[in-house]
Amino acid sequence: MVGRTLGLYLSKRFLFAISAVFACLFGVVFLIDFVEMLRRTSGLPEISTLFVAWLTLLRAPAVGEQMLPFVVLAGAMFAFISLSRRLELVIARAAGVSVWQFLAPPVLIVLGLGIASVTLYNPMSARFTERADKIETEIFRAGRLQTDTSLWLRQRSIDGQAILRAEHSSDAGMKLAVVTAFVYDPNGVFVERVEAASANLQPGFWDMKDARVTAPEEAPLAVGSYLLATNLTAEQVIQSFVAPDAISFWNLPAVTRRTELAGLDSNRYWLRYQSLLARPLLLVAMVLIAASFSLRFFRIGGVVRMLAGGALAGFVLYVVTKLVGDLGGAGLLSAPFAAWSPAVIGSLLGTLVLLHQEDG
């Protein structure tokens, strides 16, 4: 292992680089979002600039969490290039310190940062995001918790399964408007289609008003009220409309289990949980990729090419992570594979390049 003095020095330089990059990017994101929020609230004279700044600050941690891998990549490249420019890595190698020895402090640091970001930063970010969403709802929708996007909901009950589609929702999903329900029996055979102007969640059933029931080989039937059995609770319906990013790491397993018991699709929650577990390894992969493009002797030249190569490699890893994550969220890949494969492959490729560069 690298000596204590050199290890502490490398750790301080690495932490400073990551902190500086994070502060700069966080500030840029805050300013952009602040200007956008000022534009959106320009027609609301009762909303002060200070309040908009506070609301923007509540929204910023979620964006900071998403850009953390790029912060580690950019910070690591900045630290390694700085050490190379000042010939400190050259001196360390001349003293017999290998690349694996002076990579140990950065790797340990990002492992600690990854664990802290999952166990501490993520719950704080989720809490702030939830609070910001509630405030935005009150400001822009005047207390009417209504969304204008189509919503899909799958449920299971004693009568079988049903898939519901609604054009609008209100009261946090408790009331649906322009609803279509596809009803199946316990064996999965299609029974009927129900179209209703609205649906209200009651204990144990949906009360669908002004409904039109269409069954195979039967004439459509108009009814004033159609009762559709459900085992969903108010909490489960609300959670079905909540994005996984707005749920704390510690609450994700319980939410996933309740969603599965309700017969709802839990892939996105399970994928989010596995992605958070894999984050420390993903940050390690970013450090290894940065080292692969940043440990060249500074005076040889090609610094711009090194930076471009590292940025391109990080972007490719990000695209692969998103692509595999979308496949996992759609159920085409298992959640553990979709969450862990980019981090594992990135770490292995970074290690392979370093082995080739350092050990031939």
C-alpha cells in the first residue's frame, strides 16, 4: 500500500477536485433552474424572489445526485492531470509507487462517497424533492392535485385483474377522469371493457360514474354507476404515481413489496434500488476510466485529446447505463443485471486499460 503521508496528500487533492467540480456544476444547475422558476412565476406577484430561490434550492439536490458520476469523472481527471503537470506522479513512480498504489486512496474515497450518497444524501434529496413537488403543485395548480398526462394502473382483486387508463387524475390519484378499464377474470380471460367519465376510489372498489360497458358478443350497456373491485389502498394508488427518484433509499424495499402485493408493476422501484446499491461501484468505474485517460506524462502533450477521450468514455458509459436501465424498467432485463452490468463492465474495462498501459 502507498505510504500514509502520500496517501493523505492524494486523498486531499482528490477530495478537493471532486468538491470543486461538484460546487461549480451545482451552482450552474441552481442558476439555470432559478432563472427558469423566475420565468414560470413571473405572473404570480405573491411569489417573492427569495421564495423562488428557496424552492430552487429544494429541487437542486436531485439534479446533483444524477450528475454525481460525471462529477467524479471530471474531478478525477482534473486531479490526475494536475498531479502529472506538477510532475508529482512522475516522482512517485520514480520512488517505486505503482499506479495501483496511488489509485488506492481515490478508489477508497469514491467508495465512501458512494455509500454516503446512497445512505445519507439520497434520503435528503428525496425528501426535498417531495417537498418541492408539493409546493409547485400548490403554486401552479392552486391546490388541485391534477395531472394532464395519461395514467396507467394495473390491479388485482378477488374478481381477477384489471388495467385502468385515465386521462387525468386529482386528489393525488384518488379521483380519475375519462377512465377506461379492461377487466379480466382470475384466469386472465378478457371479460369486458368499461369506459366512464370518472372513477372514485372507495374502500375495496372503484366507483365509476356514467359508465359504458362493452363485453364480447354483447351490445354496449350504459349504466350510471359501475363498481370495480380492487385491493388497492389510497397509499398504494398515490405511490403508483410517484417517481422512484422521489422515494428514499431506505423506503424503496417496503414500497417495492407493497407494490408487488397490490399487483402493480414494481420494476422501476426495484431497478432504482439496485441502481443505488451499484452506485459506489459505478463511481469506482469512473475513477478507473479517468485514470486510463489522465496518467500520461504531461509534457508529452495530447492533453486535449486525453480530456476528450475521457469525456467520451464517460458519456458512452452514461448512455449504456440509461439504455440498459430503460430495458430493465420495461422488464426486458432483470433489475439486478440492468443496474450492475454498466458498473461492472466499466470497472473491468478501466482495469484492463490500466493493466495494458502500466504492465504491458
